[in-house]
Amino acid sequence: MDLIIFDCDGTLVDSEYLCNLALQQQLAELGIDSDAEELMALYRGVKLNVILTSLESEFDTRFPDSFIPDYRLKVKHLFEQHLKANEGVKDLLASLKTPFCVASSAPRDKIEQALQVAGLAQYFNDNIFSSYEIDSWKPEPGIFLHAAKKMKVEPAQCYVVEDSLVGLQAANGAKMQSIYYAPMLKDKHPLATIQIKHMAEIINIIKYAQSKQ
């Protein structure tokens, strides 16, 4: 293992509910009832434009041009007020000797704000990669392959830490090992190489992987 690639939303930071709460609020302004928990279950990790296309079809409507910027502003405000790092993340990052980066389907400014608010920015510096910079979103493998190339590591030597099924699909497509962060699941998902409930488990995974090299 020569590189750990972290997803951001839901993996490093506890942001999935906040993002979907913003979407619930945005839909409510258009007279559409929704539930943040249900939205989160349906669309975890999915590209925003794909989510909106699905919702437009479901509710037989077209969202105004202001929908996305207004939604992004709501997310920004909710992050400022409530966003926190997931349990164990800070200790994990502080202890890592293996190189690592973050690769996310979110816009770069959203990733940077999330890391800053959650107190994680110092660990990543410029090792931040956004799908919006390469025009490729999960479940496509492009963002992970891009991160590996920029970090000068072969895909086969990378582990991807993800909390979404589209992220696992992207990791598999990139021919990388995947660590599925799923605190609430009991059974191992077939798409995951390894499944964990707490970030602290990654330390032992690294030790085991390195012992096999």
C-alpha cells in the first residue's frame, strides 16, 4: 500500500445529512415535500446533476437556474454551523505515515470548506482532487485514477476509503482496493474489499498490507 485515497463527504466529514437537509429545504421552497434521511439513502455519493434529473422526473417539474447556487449556499451555511469530522478521523490522519489524499465528486471549494471547518485542512495541503476539475464523476473511476497519477502511485498500490456504493464502484473500476466505511451495516457488502465501522481500524489494515509487501 503506497497511497490512501479518501472520499470526503460522509467519509472524512459527517456531511451527508447536512447536504440532504439543504436539498430538502431547497425542494420545500418549490413546494415539494421530501425527507433528508430518505434522500440520503437514495442518493448517497451520487453526482448532483444526476440527483436533480431524477428528482425532476419524479416530481414532473423543471428546477430554475437558481436551484443549484441556492442549494450550494444552504450547504455552505449548514457546514459553517454544524459540520464535524467523523469519529476517529483526526487521530487517524495525524498518525498516518503512508501518503494520502482526498478525491471527491464535490466541487473543490466545497471540499476545502469541509476540511477547513472540520479541522482537517492541515493534513491535506494541496492533495485535494475534485471531479469537477476533470469532468468525471463516480461511479466512473476517473477521479481515483487522476489522484493516483498526480500522487505518482500505481492504481494497484492504492486503497480507497469510501462510504458510498458509487464510490466502491469507482474504486473497483480503477482496479484499487476499497475500504468501505459503513458504521451502521452488519454484513459486508460484496463491492468492498474490506469493510470497517470505525476509522481506527485503518491503522491495522495498513500494517497488515505492508507486512505482505
